[in-house]
Amino acid sequence: MHQMEEAHAALCKKQNELAGRILVARDIPYSGESNQQKLDVYVPTGERDGLPLVVHFHGGGWVRSTR
């Protein structure tokens, strides 16, 4: 199996395992100047004490399509 196909299969498996355990809020605007700037927030349901906060910023520009 091709390496990308293996990675995709592993990701799909992980998503299925996490389904229902993560609350997702999508397309939250964070700039009053543009409706194009939005963020998604992923929060685990249940116990959260001691969990780290992970923030990811995409540092490049969109070449085509949308996020």
C-alpha cells in the first residue's frame, strides 16, 4: 500500500475512535474586518484536567480552494 494511503487509513481509523469524544465548533470568525478569517475549535468531552492546549497556525497562503 502506498504511504499516503496508509496514513489516510490510519487517520480515518483514529477519527472513528474519537467520534463522540470531541466537541467541534467550526468557522468561528476571529476578525471583525473579514469574514474570511475563521477558526475551528476542538474540545474533548469529559474530563479535561491536565490536558495540554495545542494551537496550530497555518503559516502559508492558500494557493487554491479554501481551508
